[in-house]
Amino acid sequence: MTTGKFSVIENQWIVLEDGTRLAARIWMPDGADQDPVPAVFEFLPYRKRDGTSPRDESTYPVFAEAGIAGVRVDIRGSGESDGVIDGEYTPLELENACELIAWIAAQPWSNGSVGMMGISWGGFNCLQVAALKPPALKAVISIASTVDRYNDDIHYKNGTHLSAQLSWAATMLAYQSRAPDPELVGDRWRAMWMERLENEPFFLEEWLGHQRRDDYWKHGSICEDFDGFPVPAMVIAGWADGYRNTPMLAVEGLGDKAKALIGPWVHKYPHFALPKPRADFHGEAIAWWNHWLRGKDTGVEALPQMRAYILDGPKPALRRNTDPGFWIAKDSWTPPRMQPMHVGPTSALDVGKGQANAVRDIYLKSPLDTGTASGEWFTLKPDAEMAGDQRVDDAGSLTFQSASLTEAFDALGQPVLTLDVACDADWANLAVRLVDMHPDGAATRVTFGVLNLSHRDGNAEPKPMPKGEKTTVRLVLDACGYRFGVGHRIRLSLSTSYWPTILPAPIDPGLTIDTGSIALDLPMLGEHRAIVMPEPENLDPLPTYIEHAPSETRRTVEHDLTHGTTNYRIHEDTGLFEHPGTGLSTRQLRDEIWSIASGDPLSMKGVSTWTCDMARPGWFVRTVCVASIACTNGEWLISAKVEAFEGQTLVFEKTFEKAVARDFM
């Protein structure tokens, strides 16, 4: 297929040294066989044929028209690639990526220089692969990723268990259970499908086997050796996403090798992400690739080390399509100066450091369902997935707030809270939020942090709390870029629950908090300059597919006042859409419910169900994947079930159940 200045190789088989055949889709600039070109490589388990095709088709044609080949490869066991996936960012996956980079560089159409790019999984593995130093890899662009797999991914956060861990295990089970496309693999499709269904792992078991920051999480965490990272990296994130810390951590760790860009966005590429304003990702990326892969002077080395969008008081809303704010640049990033605040005698949040020995103990035990306004940790849409009005959660929290501001306060960086707490158990959870209180009372969550108190001195070797004794703890909140406006107030909110974002401890002892010890350090924006960030010329860059059934989203909280239970329900339906070029129609439904009973942390349960359909005239397959987690005092109880249908006939079924010891420390 040829379109303008490039052609698309719909499916290219790449055979690895072990004989595994991986499937690639390649966008090839015209004339590359006579005048070799650089290539950008993306390596994912999300199915190039259907899963990521809209975003691929929004970007790689633009690269190809600029004379840069795009090579999008499915990881083994996904899409049309052979084999079975063996986990998340495994040594085998990274070795395969290095082999693929060498294959790309050796092609007659390649100039020998390869870049690697991606968002989320692809953003992770491009950093991890670069750390292995494959010779042909010259630069990376990493979006919505992490440098620390334990504390800044979808699994754990300072020793707390993120509920997103179940959601993601269910998602991966659903993705890897889907069939390859017979149009590309021929009659082998069914045997390949059965092999996947029979052998795919349930990722949650492995993740729960590593509840501390051990070698499993250190693998692939480039923060373990920033000095050894060899190539330039553009690191991008959005304030509305869970992966917001990485750009700052990357520039602090990598120094001049890294450039950071942070916008207001959810977990999407910047040229079509919401909330707006968007950024011209294509222009940024092409300049990056032309410099590092072609040797052209495009000015990227002179880019500021940090560019960030400072949110200017967005209000909670049912949907945040555009967030007010302004772009700033810092030519050189250094850790920010901090503005100290403390809780004064009247329980107000006051500027400056507090007086020593002003002990004021308050016992806090939040309702177990405190946190239903927290939104998703991993956001894909600017609706109820984003944190809502915080007055709902603050009702079950201990709060302190400043006087109305007489001048705006601009923050950029990670706030830090220190305080003295006492606990009558080995551990408990602490959740901390920084909230913008608007003059009309609306409450916007600016950032948050959570801590399993047994992890207060580190995540590798946790230790129990000294029962009943006051202990000083320090909690670094997630990064933020935010203006607290004139007339607004700054609120600090503390709770012992943040459900369903984090799962509860097995007992609920509450905490005694010495409010006189509370010290909050807010990162100051400091020296900067205002900049204008170009927005995409194409305001609607995603391709249009044929709609057979519309998409639908619902998210509800149900309080049973008679029985004291709370249910948090999620329904996501992608709708049924047909790719106009391939004729393949797909649909995915996610139904998830979290439940908890008042006063009983062991009542917690989560169930995530995915139904995935693929169809062409005369061909229909469906998979139904159900994953669940519950608990006892000493164990996590996990289960999974996979059913596969060809037409209306059940052709495969398996179940999985496991009890995994809870690591109380």
C-alpha cells in the first residue's frame, strides 16, 4: 500500500535467533532503498493490528513523510507474534528488543541509527532497553513511564498496595487472551490462540510475590544506575496521570542527557491528550529524531531542561476538557527551594516553621471508604477517572487549611510532609493530599502521597511501628505544577484510608497524630521564563473508524446505609468499531466492582471482568476474563478465569486460584 511519500508494510515477519517470529508494521519513506533513513522502533504487547492502531496511524505516517521509518512490533504472544508473553519487562523481552534494534539497523533501507519511543509499556521498555546499550540505539522518547518500578508504577506506592494492580492484571489477561488475526497468520491462528490461552501467566501472582522493593523491581529501574544510562532521553508526562514524577526524577538523575516536558494531560500522547492545551508532539519528536538519528542541528540540545504547564486553579468537573494555566521553562533544573508551613495552635496551616514542643495529639481513624473521590491512579479520560471534588473525602479526614491567600503561590516539584505519629499496631496506612480550596468551597486535589508506615525508612527492609510510641515519618508527595490563586486557601488532608486507590491494612488501628509536629514544605516555582508551546496543527489527529455500536462509560458509588457497605463500580465499553482498511471489528467491555464494609478491612474485595470481541463476516471470537482479589488477615486471595468462544461455542476454559501470604512488614 502506497500513500503519498511513504508506503505501509502491513505485516513484516522478523525471525529472532530462537526461531520466534514477531510481527511488525512498518511505515517506510519513499526512496529509502536508495537513500537510507533512520528508524523509530516501538515494542508493545497491545496489538498493532487493532489495539494501538489509531494512535500508530496518527503518528507514524507523519514520521514517514519526514523521512523517518516507523517500526511497530508486537511482543511475543501478543497480536500476530508467535509464542507466549512471559511477564512484564522481563530479560527475554529486553533481549528481544535489542535483537530487533540490530535487525532494523542492518536493513538496506536503514542508515544504522535507531530511536526507541513509547507511552506506558513502550515508555518503560525504551528506557530499560537503552540502559542495556544496544549499539544502534541513539536516543529515546519516553512518555508516561517510570525510572523506579516499585514506587512509581501501577503496583505499589511506598509499601501500599494499589488497587490498579488488580485492574492491570485483568487488563493484561484480556489483551493476551485475544486471538491473532487469521488474515495475517492464516490457518495457524487457532493453534496460536490455544497456545496463548493455555500458557499465559496471571501477572498478579508474580507481583504479589514481591511486596517489598527487591531485585524483581530493581530490574528495569534505571534509577539503579543513572550514571550508566547512555543516550539522550526526552521524558514526557501529564499532571492528570499517575506517572507524573518521572520527568523530574529523570532530569535529576540523568542531568544533561534528559529533557523534561510535563503538560496537563491524562495517560495519552500529547498531540491528542486531554485536558488541553495539547503540545505539538510530532514537531518535537521529528526535531529530536533528526538531530540524534541524522546529525542535523535542529536545536534540541538547546531546549530547556524542564518545560512544564502550571495549572492555574482548575475546578473539579464532570469532564475537564481544558485546564487553565501557563507554560514555563527552566533552562537548568535543580531541586526547588521549599516554602515551609506548619499547623499552628488554632489548627490553621500557617507559613513558616512551627515552634518546638507544641504537642497537640489528635486520634484519627477514617471511614474505610474514604477515598471514593480519588479517581483512577491510571487515567485515560478527563472525566470521573480524574480526582473529583475533595470535600467528599475530606469529610473523613483530618484537615488543616491556610488563610485566604493575598498573593498567588506557584509550586513546581514534590511537596514533603514530616510529622510524628503513633500506632497501636505493626503498621497502618497514611494518605496525604494537598488541596486547593476555591473561594466558593470547591476543592481540587493538587497532589497526594501514601505510605505504609512499616515502610517509613525504606521499601526494601520494612520494620514494624514501635507500638504506642511516637515516630517521625517523612512522606514525599507526587510532583505538581500548580498556582494557588489569590483568595484561595491551601488545605492539607490526612486520612488512614484511601480506598479504592490503595487497599486497606488487615487491621484498622487508626493513628495518633501530633499536629504540632506537622511540617509541610511546598516546592517553589522559582526562577523561570514564560514560553509558548506550539499546539498541533491537526486538531483531530486520530483516524476515523466505522462505528457499529457507540462507546459508554459509567462510574458510580453506592452506599448501603442499612448494611454499612460501599460499592465502587466501573463500566467501560469501547463500542464496536471496524477498521476501514482491514475490515476487523473489535469491542472491549470492562466491568469492575470494589466493595468494602464499614469497620471491616478484611471485607475488601475487587472483581474485574473483561469481555473482548473480534469479528469479520463469517468469523467471530470472544474472550471473557475475570480476575479477583480478596483477603484474610494473613493472605491475599486471588483468582482468575478465562473463557474463549468461537462463534457461540465455548472452545477453552481455565481457572486459577492462589493464596499469597501478606507481607505485614
